[in-house]
Amino acid sequence: MTLKPTIILVPGCWYPTATYDKLVAALSTRGLKSVPVVLPSSSTGSRDASFLDDITAVRTVILAETTAGRDVVVVAHSYGGMPAYSASKGLTVGSPSPLTAAEGGTGKVIGFVLLASGFNLPGMSFLDPFGGVPPPTWKANTETGFAELLADPVDMFFHDLPVEEAKAWTAQLGKQSLLALSKGGEHSYASWTEAPNYYVLTAEDHALPPALQRFGIDFGKQKGVDVTVHELQTSHSPQLSKPDETAAIIAEAADEFVVKKAKRTE
């Protein structure tokens, strides 16, 4: 009997790991263990928390599973895709330079699921592809060292949740280190080229418009990425507004990734 992979959950900018609680429960009912990652750049309140700190946090959680012999599926929301892909260097099923069993264990990262995210560019920070300029929904406050929201978070992130719940999540958003978004591109690694991917396109997203998501998906396909796209009619937070549907997609992805890994060894 093939063991089911562990699901590693990487949050996006500002989001606390608690935003994955509903999804953790929904995955559990499907027999899937999941482990949320705490990203230093959005959880410590430190302007010095870096992109490398986020990568290290994700990699530590992944290695805890792979060194115990368990395969992993990495689920990443929004910005979380960048540290997720970068942290998986040498650990994917298709890595050209895999870690030894002594270094990374016998488990592998067998695939990725993106939630309203994108395919990162090696050697570039989060803001580099945009000329270092933030979108109009937030600003780079170089005095405080934080990325500060300009748009209403309820409308931007949670507009399809009940009003009181949306306000409650808004109150839990953390301070986002600007350093993590503007520097550290030398640590960016494109593991999406080395393992299969699923993409959850959020069709009512006010933070990352669906047109931009489709542009990113097309970019990945042009680069030869193995990607399956599922569309949900949700805001930027499908893990909150449609956790069961999101969990079903992740479970489908996990099953497919297991099969694809097995075919590699046939």
C-alpha cells in the first residue's frame, strides 16, 4: 500500500497560518496529513525578515517529512509560491541535482499546488519582474520597512466571506517585511520545472486578477511546465471561502502526483 504524501501549506503575504485551519480539517477528512508553515516575513513583525528566512522556514518543514521517508506535496498561496519553489531545490522528483538520502532523506517533493499564485523566475525577487514597483493595492514604506496595504483588505482578500468573518481575518493580518519582497532574488529557484503542478485559479480575485493568473499560467506552459488548472469562483482566499472544494483539488493532485512518481520508476 502506497502511503499518502504529506501536504505542506505555505501562506502568502500578510496571511497568518490560521487561514489554513479550515483546509487542514478538510484535508484530514480525506486522510491527508497537512502541516502549515509559519513564514518569518509575515509572522515576526520584523522588518529584517528576509526571503531567505522564508525559504529556510519552508525547507525545514519539508525536510522534516522527507528525512522521515515521506513524500510531500507543497501547496502555496500567493507570494508563498516563491519560497515554496525555492525551498524545494534538490528535493523534487525531477531534480537534476538531487540531495543524497543522507542529506534529504528518501522522501521527495512529488508536486506542487498553487492557490492564486505564480511561477517564480530564478535569480529574481518578488518585485523584480515589476521593475521593483508594487501594485497599486499596497506601497513600499522604506521608513518602516514594511509593505503596507492601501486597498481595503476585506474587499481585496475576503469579499466572498461573511462580513464579520472577513473583518476578523483582516484583524489577524500580520506585518509584511518589505525586504522579503524586494531583495534576495539570488535565492529564487524554479522547482516548478522539475515536478508536476496544479493551479487553482480564483476567478473572482480582487488581489491577483484572473487575467494576470491566466497570463502566468500561459507563461509556465510556454516554458514546458506540467500544470493542471482548476477554476474556483472565489476571492483571493479559496482556502477560507471554499475549503472543501480546495481540499478536493489538492487530494486529486496528490493522487495524480503519486501515480506520476511511480511511473518514473517503472
